[in-house]
Amino acid sequence: MAKSSVNSPAAAADTLTPRGRKTREALLDAARTVFESVGFLDTRVEQISQEANVSYGTFYRYFESKEDVFGELSTRLFEDMHRREPTAADLSPAAKLVAANRSYYRAYRRNARMMAIVEQVATFNEEFRRLRHEHRRQLIDRTSKAIARWQDEGLVRPKLDPELAARVMAAMVEHTIYLWLIQGEDADEDALLDTLDRMSVGALGLDPDQQ
């Protein structure tokens, strides 16, 4: 497989004219459409170019390879996954945890088809596997810091290791949503999300009804 360049496209984008940026964005939109339609392995640069209605050579003015464009799409996807929706500052810890779970769920649902492809590529491409791990690392760090803070406030079980607790909770939420949205496991949406929320909150010793 050709070497990917996960971080190279952003620097190139800074030097483009408005018309060039528009073409580049069209290629990114087209690439996502093709990846989601046929998967990573079967995608060809020709297909992306045709979807964007540009020449084959035009693609290479903006990206080095399909790995290159996939890298930028993956980075943008994870930025969307990390973006938290605004919440009230006075929410209880339980309510903040539920809000974070629901925000992640909505982002996952928006990006489910692309997330399925990222998960696939991460199984055989080391660079994208590192990118996937970094995404998970950021989620765990954010949650572990919140758990540690709530422990200092006497709200969470003091014997829990904040990082390990965050890792276990992340695995539970991520894998449950993955099996549901990507693998197609049957579940009632409201019941499943409510169960995830209650198990996350209960695992920390918070009151699930104080929201």
C-alpha cells in the first residue's frame, strides 16, 4: 500500500486560491461519497475524480493518493466526534455524563458509514490505526479528568482509577453503538441509549435520577 500522508493536506490547503479551495473541498466531498459507496479497498482515484467532475490529473494537484484524501477525511471525522455540543454550566455530573454520551452518539450516527470504513482500515494500516487510537485517547483523557475532578468533590467512588474507569466506559459506549449502528444489532433506540446512560452514571456511583 502506498504511504499515506495524514497530516500533509492541511498545509497545502493554506496556499490555495478560493477557486482551488473550492475544488479541493469538492474532491473531499466526492471521496467521502465514493468511500461510503464502495469501501476503501475498492475506491480508485478515477472514481473520486469522476464524482467531483474533475480530471484525473486535477486530483493529484491537491492530494497524493487515495490514502492522503482518506487521511484528511478521517481527521475531519474525528474532529466532529470530539466536538461537544453546548451544555449549561450548572449541570450535575450525571447530567454532564449523559449529555456527553448523547453528543457522541449523535456524532457517531452522522458519521456511521465513514466510521465503519475507518474501523476497517485501522485493522490493516498502521498509520490509520494510530489515528484511531489517538481519537480514543482524547476521549479517555477528557473523561478521566472529569472523573478525577468529581472524586475530589466527593461525588464519585474514590477507589476507582480515573483512567481505567474512563477506558472501560468508553469501550462500553463505543462498542455498543458500533454493534447497533454499524453491525446492525436490533435495539430500541430510546431504551438502548437510556441503558447506556444509566450504566455509565451508575458505574461511577452517581445518582442516575439527578439530572
